[in-house]
Amino acid sequence: MTGVHGRDWRPRYLQLAEELRVKITSGELAPGTLMPSETELADTSGLSRTSVRNAIRQLREWGLVRAEQGRGTYVRAPRQRVRRRNAERYQWEKDRVLLDEEERLKTGATEHDTGLTVDDLKFHAEYTRVEADADMAAALQVEPGRPLLRRVYWTSSRHENAPLTMSYSYLPYDLVAANPDLLDASKEPWPGGSQHQLYTVGVELDRIEDEVRARPPSPDEAELLDIDPGVSVLTVRKTSFDTTGRVVEVADVVMPGDRTELVYSHKLQRWKT
């Protein structure tokens, strides 16, 4: 440890956390390595135990270390990251709708976001029929109490236990009931995803709107996604409109904030000269 510099404008605990982060990301502290104790770090950095504790907490929030009860704090192996380029992703999904099933089976949206293959992934889906509450009725522009198909999805890498993301999808029940296969969770993962499912009942999407927020995870989300204390989730409320302007799906996607990147690129029209 080279010591923490008092003239740095950052809080001293954050200086220590950054110094340790560099050691972890460079491989000097390899995955699985037991971190020095609070006492050792306090002695080598010249900081108080409280500042050291705050530095370790910061490393946990960055997803770089993991505390194990009674054993200490260990450097975490790099976790699978998700990089969603949503503007490009949605057009890519729409283009795949018209491909034959053999082509659609080769890859899906999660593979697109992670670089993993179909064989690398485990997929989970639950379907239930529910009634629209006030929030979902407003989002889908339907009356409260309207029957909806609620779908809960999560996908995980076969090399990790925690899912990469979770998704709660809602569709008007009478819309998807026109194709009984769309009511059957055992048909998942569906080749071509939701856009192809909607295509089977005569729906073409015109646009998708995303609303992005950050918030603390619920206890269930923190446990399922294996999120450390202090780490927020990113949520995307994805609203899909058909070519008549009707809302045909609302999905809430929940992603761990320490291993997710959202990338948006928008081409701007040029001024007329």
C-alpha cells in the first residue's frame, strides 16, 4: 500500500478504495484472494478503522469484493456484464421476426447483450393471469381490472447462480389468447422473443419507449440478483406500441447497477441549408 494522499480532494476512504480497486482490476489482488484485515489496512494507509470500513464498503458497492461471515472479505471474480444498446437492440429484434425458425433459434436478446451463446445460458419463465391494477391499467391504457398475461423472466449464465436481469412483462390477455401457445410458459424461450410472439397474433411494433430509473432493490430482488448492500438497480419500463398507436406490452426490466451498462445512440437530422 503506497499510502493515501492528504492533498487529494476526494474523501480519504475513497482514495483508499480507488487504490485497492486498481490492485484488483490489474490482477495484483487476484479473484479469490483474502483481502487484508481492517487493522492491516489501517496500519498501512494511516487511516482510521472507520475510514477503512467505508473503503471496503465502497469496494462491495462496486462489486469487486465479497464479505463472507466469519471468514473475511475476498476479491470477487469478474461478473458477467450486460451491455444493452436499446436503440439498436429493438430494431435487431424486429428484423429477426421475419427470419425462419432455424435462424431465430441461433441467438436471442440476452446473447446479443452479453456475447454469451445459447448453451451458456439458463432461462426461467413464469406465466400467470392477473387483473390490471391502477398502475398497469394506466401504462397499458386499459380499464382497471382488465385481464392481463403477466410473465416473469430471468436468465443467468451457467457459470453464475445469480440472474443477469429480471423482467416483468404484461400483455392484454385477450390479445395473446388468440394464439394458445403464447399462454404456455413451457414454450419459452421463444425463438425471436416477444416481437415474434406478437407477430403471431398480427401485431407489428411501431415504436418502443424506455423510461430509465435507479432505485434500491427490493429484498427479493437483492437476494435473487445477488446484489450487495448499497448497490442500486437500474429499471427500464419498456412500453411497446403497435402501428395503430395501441400499447401492446409493458415490461419492467430490473438490472443490477454494478454490472449493467445502458447505451443509447440517436442519429440527429441535419439542418436544411
